[in-house]
Amino acid sequence: MNQQAEPTTEATSVLVESVESTSSNAQKRREKLLAEKSIPLLVISFIIPTIVGMLVNAIYNVVDRFWIGKMSDSAAAMAGVGVTLPLTTIAFSFMVLVGIGSTALISLKLGERKKVDAEKVLGNCASLSFITGLVVMIVGLFATEPLLRLFGASDNTMPFARDYVYVLLFFNVINSVQFSMSSVMRGVGHPMWSVITQATGAIVNIILDPFFIFDAGIIHVFGFEINLPFGLGMGVKGAALATGIAQTISFAICLFYYLSKKSPVHLRRKFLSPSMPIAKRIFAIGMSSFALQCAASAVQAVSNFQLRSFGGDNALTAITIVNSVAMFCIMPLIGINQGIQPIIGFNYGARNFRRVRKTFFFAVVIASVMTITASVFIWLFPTHVVRFFSEDPTVAPIAVNALRWVLFVLPVLGYQIVSANYFQFVGKSFVALIMTLLRQIILLIPLYLVLPLFFGLDGIWFASPIADGVSVVITTVVISRELLLLTKKIHQEEGSVTPVAMDTV
């Protein structure tokens, strides 16, 4: 037996050395890329997949609202779906808690070359996302109606809100697991697999929505007649069901990815049992993102309550449309932040501060071009933008007015969002958290409560640009001080030592 074991051990040792050598070479190539490649080319190559991924996430919500806007009772249906946003955001916050925490911890373990520990985290990610998803589903199903009333549902919109959120909660376990596991794909170095997972689900959702929402027959879209050969006529419940099926398809792709060993970190049955020490680390890392999502839910709840009080269901429909447009404008900015994070983080750690500064400014330029372009389009064609979601004559004027005011400061939000997240990239997460909470909790909620007392419904629309404007001013002061310190570090490094790499553009 010992004679047979020796060759196996030797072969295993050679295999391990080969894998470690390959991993080491890949890591060296990545470090060389981050340290030496032209900043514009490097940034563009990193942000394209993340921008696509974020836009795909936006499509899930926007596609449902697009088709719901074509229903005969679209105004009440759209308002009902909008009322569910604080509740679905709470559910999403728990997905972020596990998914973001697990992704960061797995990346850390792989960086330390502790593959077994990374696989333990992956197993805990799967089990914790299942458990939290199940708990949220159960609690949500029992507390749905009281929560929807709290979030602004009226007798007219409650049936639509209830039908929509019940179905989404039913699929919450599957969605929680697939979100966390697809997030980990980015952490193990396969961002395109994450994009494929989400994009496939979005395409399925786009295809299924009209067949699940409408009966067979003619539907009118932008003046065109589309003949559906068959349809289930389930309304908003059908929209949610199409989303749930799409999420299940994404979940199936995640299973294929991990079970077929395409991931460098394998999903093993023995690591599925939750470990308290690992769970604590996952939750500790993900807590910041969890808190931000909870804060967003609180802001949405206050906004919905005030909108119903001062504008009724039509105002809720209008803000649902505006939020859909805003999502398409903001998601690419989040993608930019995700893309530049490893570039800034690596070069800041390597004390190559000039590349850090160039990456920051180049990202601000790209983000600003995006937001300015979107703003010009919205200012020139607000009616066309609103009509994409609803042609209801009682809703359109309110939505157009809301769109102009709520996104009034959009041109400078690209700069503001990249600047606020810069502090997280360089390890100053507390500053980044405070700057984000500044807008959502410290500014927006009081403005939502006070301004309508003086300006009525318009006061709610004014709250967002005022909060954004103040945030931009404060961000400018803080980031200017940080950039001055960065410039000082550049002079100190270049005056005392040879730079780590040539800083070519």
C-alpha cells in the first residue's frame, strides 16, 4: 500500500506546484497590467463588463414597468409596483449583505493563496444566502399588507402591489442564492460569467413579459400593433412570474458554473454547513452595503408616503417612471466604480499615486460624459422618455415635471458618485459611508418631510436636486483636500524613489 501511495503523493505534489506556478504567473501578469498598461485602455477594458452587468440589472426592473405601462389600467398598476420598491429593496439588502461580503472575503483568501479557505467561504455563501432568502420570504409573506400600507399603498393600488410582491417573495430564495453566487464569479476573476448569468435572465424576462402579462390578441406599442398568438393575461402577477422564471434560469447557470468546475473555487458539500466565524466575517464586510440599501429603503418609504399624501396614486406612478429612468442613468456609474476599484486600489497600495490620480480623473471624465449626455436627452425629450413607460394623459404631465426636477443635477452626479466612492477604493470606507448617508438620511428624508409643507407636491420633486446639490458641494470640498494630499504624496515619492512603473498614457 505504501509503495502505491508514494507515486500518487508525488504526482499530487507536482500538480499542486504546477497549479501554484500557473496561478502565480497569472497574478504577476495581472499586477504588470495594473501597474504599467496605459490608463485609458486599462480603465476602458475594466469598466465595459461591469457597466454591461449593471445595465442588465436595471433591465430586470425597467422591462416589467415598460410592459405594465401598456396595460389598460396602467396608472394604478404602475403605482402598485412602485409601492413595492421599499420592500424589494429590503430583500435585496440581505442579498448584498451575503453576496458582497462573500465576494470580498473569497478574493482576500485567493490573494493569500488559501484556496481551501476560499472554498469554505463559498460553501457558507451558498448556505447563508439560502437561509437569509428563506427568512425574508417567510417574514415578507406574513407582513406584506401592513408593510405595503406603510409604504403608501391605497385601496386602488394594493391589489397590484400585493400580487406583484407575493410572486417575487416566492422566488426570493432562488434569487438570493443566484445573486450571491453570480457576485462571487467576479471575485474569482470571471466577471464575464457574471454578466452572462444576468444577461441571460434579462433576455428571458424580456421575452416572457408580454406573454405572461397580456391575453392573446393585439397590443399597442409606440403606435405599432403586436399580435400575441397566445397569452396568460396575468397582469402584474405575470410580470413578477416572468421575472421569477428569469431568475431561476440565472440560478441554473450558476449551478452549471460551479458544479462543472469552471470556477477556480469549487462548491463542496462538506463546506455547506454554516460556520459562525466565517459568517461573522462575511456579515462584517457586507454590513456597509447592507446599511446603504436599508437607508435607501427608508428614503423610498418616506417618499412614497409623502407622494400619496400630496399627489395621490398618479404621483406614485410618476415617481416609479422617474426611478426607472434614473436607474438607467446611475447603473453605468456604479459599473465604472466597480471597474476602477482594482486599478486604484492596487496602484494606491503600490504607492504609484500618479496612476491613481490619472485613473480617478479619467473615470470622472467618462462618468460626466455619460450623465451630461443623458441629461441633454432628458431635457430635450422628456415627453418621449415618459411615454416609453406610460401614455396615460393623467400621469404624463406629472411625470414630465418630476423628471425635469428630480434629475436636474444629473450632469454633475457622475463626478459626485465617482468622487464619493474613491475613498472606499483607498481604504477610507468610513468617509465613503458618511458621504453616501449624507444624501440619503441626513438630507433627503428631512427635505421630503419639510418641503411639501411649503410647495406641495413640487416640494417632493425639489428635494432630490437640493440634496444632490449639497452633496456635490461637500464632495468637492472633501475630494479636493484628498487630491491635494495625493499630489503631495506624488512629489514625495518621485523626489525620493524611482516610481514602481512608468506612468504612460
